[in-house]
Amino acid sequence: MYGWIWRHLPGGTPGKLIGSVLLVGVAVALLWFVVFPLVDQNLPNTAAQVTGG
């Protein structure tokens, strides 16, 4: 899979490295801002309250 992505990215090695970094950044941002908040809504609330005393 990574080889297929590498072969299909445009440009030489510098362009492919920049494209790879951008693809990883987009994937991380998509997970962070879209997928994780949607999944978080469906998880049970396991946050424990700490009370003084």
C-alpha cells in the first residue's frame, strides 16, 4: 500500500516526501477533529470524580 502511494505521488523524492507528510497530516487532522469526537459521543462516561476529604 505504501509503495502504491509513493509511486502515485507526483514529483521527485522531495515532492514525494512533502506529499507524504501532507497526507499524514490530513489523516491525523481528520481523525482528531472528525472521527474521535464522533466516537467519543458513543463511549460510556468513565470519568471518575475526585472529591476532597
